[in-house]
Amino acid sequence: MSLYQVQKLLYNLNRDEQFKAQYTNDKVTLLGSYDLTDQEREALS
């Protein structure tokens, strides 16, 4: 499990409006740039 990557993603979602917009518009690409397990990607989708 990549807890650091999950925490980093959540931190960016809370702090960066542009990042949040990118997450809203294209989650698949954004999540692909993080070292996440398939289960983590699914949970964050």
C-alpha cells in the first residue's frame, strides 16, 4: 500500500484549486501519475 501517495493526493486536493479541477475533469490520468495500487485507484475514483 502506498499511504504516502494517497496522503499526497489528498493534500493536493485540499490545497490546490487547479489540481482539484484536473481531478474533477480527468481522474484517470491524474491518478495514473501516482504510484497507487489498483484498490487505491478504485477507491479514489
